[in-house]
Amino acid sequence: MYPSLSKIVKNIPRAMSDPKRAASLAWRRMFPFGIKPKDPEAYRIGSWSFGKANRVDLRDIFPGIEAADIKVFRSYDRKRDLSLDAQEVLALCAIASHLGGSSVIEIGTSDGNTTLNLVANSKSDARVTTVDLPEDWKGGFEIAVPEMMKNVTDRGRVGAQYRSSAHAGQVVQVLGDSAKLDYAQLPGPFDLAFIDGCHFYDYVKVDTENCFAHMRPGGAIVWHDYGMIEDVSRAVDEWSEKTGIPVSVVAGTRLAIARIPLSGR
């Protein structure tokens, strides 16, 4: 956030008293990453440049969420660039706890870390339905996907983290291509949908439409990798424009969120 004109004018006398330090601070505000960032995180976060949605505080999307108590399991047992980072896990856990829903759907199980944290922060009798490709997957997709957009978890590792936890009994693992599932046969309607499967535009579009059709009024859809991946960002923006449901992004994360209206869908 840049300072207002009145604040700049107010600080001119202070700047004049130490012009070298003032110039250094001004340079850092204008070019926060510097010529060569010291931390690779600067490159990672700096690349989140796609999409039209505004970045806001999580509390602006879910008033009262600051009171949510959360549990985080295997906090750093994840690949930061491929999975959720620690801040995103905290936000998603808080959302699950705040909504207090009884049915959650996750598109993209991977190794089950997010699945584990979703179920651990939902109601004690909640069910998390998580979807990933079949065990005998032969390499094909229901929708043609460019080679560069394929990112498939080793079939032997799917759900490994939740399977070895005390919460395994609350998870419904569905193995199938998300684009050809019969969502009516899944244990919906859903209070929370987390979409983090295939990131190709056509898949994000279909996964979003299918989840939205089976959401409970007042629930929420959360997408991962908004801002970082153009296909995800475009699909989410177009869905928002089509439905008229606003989407916001949690500042400091790649999580885009839409609250499902209580009525008038």
C-alpha cells in the first residue's frame, strides 16, 4: 500500500533531515524486490500477476473468522511450489473451521496433506470427499490437456498423509477423472469446495461448474493457484462474470474465494 499525499507532505521535514536514508526508503518502496532479491520467495510471490480479482484480508471475506481455532497437521510436509504453502494452509483451515460444514469436496487429492487438514478442521461428523485420478490411470484425460499442464501425483502416494491419520474414516476417496464424475452420486450438497486439480483452463471451468451446481447456499468455493497460473485465473474470472458472484483473493496467498449466496442463485 502506498502512502497518501498528505502523509508524504507531512514527512518531508523528516526526509530533509536525513536525505540519504529517505532516498533509500523511497527506493525500496518503489522497487520492493530490488535488482536481485535476496529471497527466492520474492520471485515466487512476484509472479502472482494474473487475474482481475481484488486481494483482500481474509477477515473481509469471512467476518469473524479471526475467532476460528484451527489445527494444522504435518505443517511442512509439502512441496511449497506444488502444494499449498503454510500461510495458505492456515487460511484454508480457518475457512473450514469458520464454515463448520458437514460436507466438503476437494478436487485433487495429491498426497492428502490438504485433505487431512480440511477434515481436521471441519465438524467432528463431517465428511471430506476428495477426488483424484484412478489407480490404474493410463495417462489419458476426459478433456485433452497440453503436456505442459499435466502434473499427476504418483499413484502410490495418493492420499498417503490422511490415510495414516486418525481422520481417515471421515474421508471419502473418489478415484476418477473429475470431468466425467456423476456429482449427484457424491455426498453433497457441499458447504466447502476446494478446487486444486488439473490446472488446464477447460478442467478448471468444468470442475468449477460441477462443484457450483452442488453447493449448499451460504457455502464457499476456494480455488488454488489463482494469480500464479493464467488458466486458473481466467476460468475463475469468467465464472464470476457469468454468475455475478464476486471472487476475492486472500492477500499473500493464491487462494481465490467465492461465497455462495443464500438465495437467488
